[in-house]
Amino acid sequence: MVNDTTCLNQLTSDMGEKDWICETCVQSHTLVHHIIAVVDEQREANTGFRGRRKFKKWMQGTPLALPEIAPTWDLGVTGNETVGQLYDMMTEKIQNTEHGCPWCKKYFLRVNMVEMGFQLTPRMVKMRLECPNCAEIRSGLTSERLRNLIHELSKLTRKNERSLRTLDAAARAKSNADSNKFGSEMSAAFNLGKGGSWQRTFDTAHYASEANARYLDQTAEHDEIRDNIFDIRSEIEEEQLILAEQHFGPASLLPKKEPRREVPRREEPRREEPRQEETSSSCSNCGKPLKPTAKFCGECGTPRS
């Protein structure tokens, strides 16, 4: 498995529940993608003084079954790492991976890239990252249709907030009406044969029915507003994508690069120059050996030839 690609050259995000994947690929994907999500979830869940202590203790523990399955990972994991150590290792691995910008077609480190924010456009879900320069340029692209859509989204958002408050009030009214209806029915059943009247029971039942109807109406209205917000956001993303492709050209998904590895430099052995051996000569008159720098024989005084 290389990054998000399995040994069958298939993206893990494209695999369904019925697709088969080898055990090593499953474990590698789980370690890289899911342990980070689990750590972030635990951090958000454990807040406050006690929560932070609980989270710190959890980060110092070793995940279950990690020592048994760690040898199947080619990630430098021995199996003795704590959750915190694994989190740091995986974060560093992901941040040091080079990703391609779909607009300028250049590679950047993950830590230097930004999220594009396309969540509702299917063909852009995999292209989540862009370089800061393209992001700045794309944020300045606009059109009249885009401005109108953003204005419509703002109005729907305010309407949704009012609908939430109305829905909450309808839910409380329904709960109170249901409680009064139950109490009235119990009281009527207890006073049956003692001259009690069923009129109050009928009234509370009618009020409970009206409260339930209002709650259902408010729920339907709120759901319709949410659907409209979803549609507007989808149209905004489509318009932003159209403007970006008009400026940069079609977006394309570039293959990921492996993390940079520092290759140790090989030191070349120094070549030693051969030493010139001093050759000695002898005197031509008496035969006494002479030094190479001698100009005459020290024995007989004959000049050196």
C-alpha cells in the first residue's frame, strides 16, 4: 500500500464494503488514517481538568494488539509505541508527504498546503489540498451569480436559526401536552364511578393532538430549509469550481510522492599520491655513495657528473 493506494493499485476511498483488501493494507490504512481521527476525537471529548488528565493517561497507553500486528507495517513501528508516539509518527509522516496542487500542477509539502473546502462536489472530494498561492488567487475570483448565491445562503441561514428556536418551542409544548394528557387520563380512570367528568380528558387530548401537529409542521419546515441550504451550498461550490477552472484550467489529481528521505552522502576515499623514492648515485672516481643533493664527493672531492 502506497499512501492511499492498495497493492491492487486501487484507491481505498473507492473501495466498498464488499471489496477485498489484503490484511497489510488494512492495517496500514488504519494506522495512518484512523489513529489520528481517534486521537482528535478523544481530545475533543475529554475537556476540563479531569478530562485532560484522562486524555494524557490514554495517550501514554499502548494500543491493544499493536505488538502482534506491528511487524506487518513498513512504517518503522516496533509495537512498543504509545498512542501519543504513534500519533506524532503518523502526523510527521503525513505532513512530510508531498502532494500536487490541482491548479498549478506543482508539488508541495502537506504541512504547507491548505484545504480547498469542496465537500459537496463529488469530483473534487479527493482533491482536498491546494497551494497557498492558488488558494489566495481562487479566493478573489467572483461573479454576479456567486454573490447572489452567497446572499441567498445568508438569508437561509438566518431563517434556519429562527426555525430552530420555533422547533424547540414546539417540542417543549408537545412534551408538556403529552404529560398533561397522560395525567388527565390517569386521573379520570382513578375517579371513574365517583362522579368524575371526562371533559378534561377530552380537552387535554385535543391540546396534545394540536401540539403534536404543530411540532410535525415545524419539523417539516425545518427539514425543507436545511435541504435548501444544502442545495445552495452545492451551487456555490459548483460556481467556485467553474471560476477556478476558467482561470487555472481543469483541475487534475497528481500522484502523491513518498516522504523525503535523507540519503547519507558517501565519502570518497582520498587518493594518496605515490611518493617518489629518492635514488642514490655513487662517485665516478672512488665509488663512494653520494646523496641526491650532493654536488661533489666528500671523500675525494671529485665533482658530481
